Amino acid sequence: MSEIDVRLRDVTKRFGEFVAVDDISLEIPRGSFFAMLGPSGCGKTTTLRMIGGFEEPTAGTVLLGDQDVSDLPPYKRDVNTVFQSYALFPHLSIADNVGFGLREHGVPKAERTARVGEALELVDLTGYDTRKPRQLSGGQQQRVALARALVNRPRVLLLDEPLGALDLKLRRQMQLELKRIQQEVGITFVHVTHDQEEAMTMADQIAVMNEGRIEQLGGPTELYERPGTAFVAGFLGVSNLIAGRLDGTDVVTADGTRLAVAAGALGGRTGAVRLGIRPEKIRVADGDAPAGAALVGTVREYAYVGVATQYVVDTPAGEIQVFHQNATPGVQVAQPGTRVTLTWDPQATFLVEGETE
Amino acid sequence: MRRARRFAGHHLLTLVALLGFIYILAPIAVIALFSFNDPAGKYNYTWQGFTTQYWQNPFDIPALRDALITSIQIALLASIIATVLGTLISLALVRHAFRGRGTTNLLIFLPMSTPEIVMGASLLALFLNLGVATGFATILLAHVVFCIAFCVVTVKARLVGFDRRLEEAAMDLGANEVRTFLRVTLPLILPGVGAAALLSFALSVDDFVITNFTHGTVVTFPLFIWGAARVGVPVQVNVIGTLIFLVAVGIMAIGVLVSTVRARRDRALAERAAEAH
């Protein structure tokens, strides 16, 4: 895994005054499934387009392997793209769509036919060769777009929100399908999405992006368990952030409550911070709780959703959301107004920056 | 009362539409009808008797035949030149931001909005001042001028809705700029380009006013009819007019038929594909 397929070095992209991508550096190892995740306008698609060759970086370099491709047009780069709108050629048959790249690269007809057949088989579309794109359903068109890119055996496959246009059920199915295909062909996938669940399900490495920068880069569990910024904590799932000041290994809230921080989560921070704890890591208890990992509060509202009960609890440290698994039979729901003690394992906490006014 | 109104609503529209069609088609029907007339004298204005004599030899007046050939030559050349230039101009106007794009966009419509009589007169003045002898070349030049405007409008309409991602996809798959144009852009705008060419051809074949100013001694089909009208239009003109109409309608009918059949098949296949999920 040590070989690097894509390298961005201090890459910046400006459109006039607007900085779309702000000094990004990253390395994507060979054979990995890499996701760029963020809200619209965070620069993820622009970054992808710079790797694909559709945008030229204002500053910095893009490398594929050891080759500097910053100034090369798309047709001189060993990457292929699956576009958001699929961008299938409406005037060509499915076979000609998939074989387009092979023909441009001068692959002889016999080999072309064989490889197109293999690619269609890979995406489970054998027998659709003579159809036109508009004669297929959305999900099938998506798979044609994938086959059209993969058939060229590129060094890197770029996917620009490839599942965005599909309905939820089909999207779930395609997520698993994409993951399977990636493992089968072993090509590096770079995937752009605004759907955190999609990124978590598929990717080995996720770069969470915001306002043209990478907020945090890591594996799905790392990003979820130890988000480094409030943005990441909020973008991947739900989290409770409790403001306070760091005192040794404790966070002291405004009302004087001391809350312990996991040793590995300190990360050299000092002063004003926020302590984070995910709703599903909190237990609702009645009795006393260990100091340093508990808050006492009043239930304000609840929502019983069968598999779990969600509470909003008012505590001196602010509003806390709790996601209580209904694992035991005969579920007792704490009614609004009930005083409860919320406890958690200090190991489950994380720290992010303090609130900026 | 309500039923009566609904009846009127349904059938009145049909009736009005029918009257409209009669109004439009009556002159053409008269032309076709009189192509079978057997006029007594020079004038083909009153019905004398049925004959297919002129349909058997529509080209036996040499001057008429030559005029028709000249018209077709000019129309072919003018539509080819105008379509190529018009397509390139629309590509530039839609795809590239350049200094003077707005002005060009405006000026390109000038030949469409200028009265033909004014344009014809000023073209003649121009050719005279430049010392260019009027003839085949000047007719061609004049026709290209007014055809370009129509070509630009037609092709532009096709380009404005063009998905640029298709071109990006082609480049992504290894096609350079020229290959991308030939394999993706051109095939996709071809319906617009074809329409522009047909429109140019029709405009050119039909033009009288501007041609009348720029023709010198060359005679085109409309000029021949104009000249003949004073001494009596030969029946062959009706025959050729009807032929031209039939060819045009035939081309249109084929186009409509093909696109209807294709659309129906695509819909059926896409529905079946969606159901398979």
C-alpha cells in the first residue's frame, strides 16, 4: 500500500475572487477507496476536476504516480471519470459508449469487442450492447458510465457523486456494488460525495472538506470516534458539544462541572474547548453516577422510534441529545420532566476547538 | 347548455383549424390543379381541360430548365457555405467569451430584419461601386449573406441546450479536441445543422427580391417566372412548383415518421428496463 497513485501538493484553485480550493495537499495510496466528503461548495468537485484535467490549478501541482500532470489535458491523463449526470453519448449504442475510450486509444476491434463484453458483464449488463442510453433505466445508465470508465483500466477512477441521481434503495444497492467492483478490479477509486453515510460505507480513507480546505483526513471509525473539529463532528452524525475550559485532563464547564477527557483525545489543546460525546454513547441512569463522566438533567422531550428512544435533556451544561438503545424487554420511557443522570465512558469523549464568537 | 358549450368547444376548434388549413393550402391546391390544365391560349388562368401532357415533359422549355438548374446550383452552394460558416459562428458565439460578442450577436440578425428590397438595393450599389460584374457569383454572395443569419439562429438553438459534460467525457476517454468535435459535438448538433441547411436551401431557391438586384444576366427560377408572367406562365411552372412542394412534404413526412417510431420504441424499452428493477 506504500505506492502513491495521486498526489496533490499545495493545490489552490481560484475562480476570480472566489477561492474554491485553498492550498490542499494529500496523497492517495494505490488500490484504496478514497472519498472526498463535504457540503456543496466545499471544493470537493473542483479538486476532483483538477485530478481529471478539467480544471487547471491556480497554484500547486497534481501528480499521478511520479508524473506531474498539472498542465496536461484530460486525454493525456491515465484517469477516467464517472460523471454525476453519467454523460453517456446519446447518439451511440451502449457497446460504442463503453468502447469509446478503447477506440480512441487505438485498441484493435477484436480486443475492443472482448473487453467491452467483459466490462458489461462486470456491471451485469450483458446483452444490452445495441441499446441506446435513453432506452435504459437510471440505474442501468449509471452502470454503463462505470463500465465505460473501467474498461480503459485507468490508474485512477474518479467518481463525481455517481449515485446522486438514484433513489435511496438503488443507491444502497449500488454502494455495495461499487465497493465489490473496486475490490475486484483493484483500481484506486476517488469518490466525491456529500452523503456521509455513502462515504462511511464505501471508503477506506475520507477527506472531510469545508470551504476549500481539508478539515480532517482519516478512516471512517477515526473520523466518527475522534472528530478533530466541530464541523467534522457535526457533518458525520450527531454529537453533543459541551463548552468549557481545559484544566489538566478535565473540561470545566461554565457552571463548574468537571468532565474527564479521554487521554488520547487531548491532542495538545489548551484553553477554551468543547467536549464532544455522541448521543448513542450516553446511558440514562437513575442513581448516582461516577464523577467526571456524568450530568444531571431534566427530560424535555422524547421520541420513541422502536429500536431506540431519543431524548433531549436539559442540563446545566446545555441541551444534550441521547440515543437510548431499547435493548431490554419492557422498555420504560422517561417522561418529560423526569430528572435523569446521564453517564458515559470517558474513553468515548473527544475534543474540538472552543466556540468562536 | 353545458353540453352544448362543450360540443361547441370541441368542434368549433376543429372547424376553425380546418378553415385555417384551407386558407393556407388553397393556393397550393390551385397550382397543383392547374398543372393538369390544358390552356387554350398563352394564359393558364382559366380551366380548359384535363391533360397530363406537361407532367410528362416538365423540362422541355430550355430557358426554364436552365433557370431551375441555376437556382439549384446557387441554393446548394449557398446552403453549404452558409451552414458551415453559420455553424462555426454559433459555436464561437455560444462557447467563447470574446470582445464584441454582444455586438456580433446583434449584427448577425441584421440581414434577417432588414427589408429585402433595401438589402438588394444596397448590395447592388456596393457591387457597382466595387466594379464587380453582377452574375452567378454575386447572387451566391448575396444569398450566403441572408442565409447565414438563419443558420446561426438554428444551430445556436441546438448548442444552447448542449451538455458540455459530454465533451468532457469524450476528452476523459482519450479524444482530443478535434476527435471530440467529430465524434460527439458534430453528431449531436447535426439535426440543427441539417435544419439550417434545408432552411438555407429553401430560402435561396425561393428568393426573388435580392436576386433581382444582383443577377446581372443570369436567370434563376423565380426570375424566370417573373419574366414569363408578363407573357403567360407556362404550365410547366405549375408542374415544377408542385414537384418542389411534394418533395418538401415528403422529406418532412419521413422525418416525422422516423422520430415518432423511434420515440415510441425508446419509451417502451425504457419502461421495460425500469420495471425489471
